[in-house]
Amino acid sequence: MPERRSAAGRVAQLTRHHGANHPSVAAARDELREARLIEAIHKEAEADPPLSLEQRTRLAILLLQPLGGSNAAA
């Protein structure tokens, strides 16, 4: 997907210009992670057989519940 490739390019560019530990690189890595997850979800959602409404509901609940870790407040 173009979003993932764009996010990966942004990480590379920012790392080259600011170094691996710069806050902007960390933010870009978060965006890349999100793009990868979105791509994986789309791939599974488009597979045959399609997910049932019950399966999609369970997955949505899983994604919405706080799990702890560094993104617990998000």
C-alpha cells in the first residue's frame, strides 16, 4: 500500500537527517507501525471467506480496549 511505503520513506528520511533517537523519528515510526497494521487488517478483511459480523465485532472490541503499555492512554 502506498501509505506504508510513504511512512517507511519518511522514517528513512528523518533518520538520515536527525538521527535514530530524534522525537520526529519516533513519531514517524509510530505512523509506520500504524500503516503496517492497517495494511494487515485490510488484507485479512478482504480474504475469503469474509469475516462474519460477530468476528468483526470481536476484533473491533479488541482494538478499542486499553491493553496497557506505552499507548495505554491513547
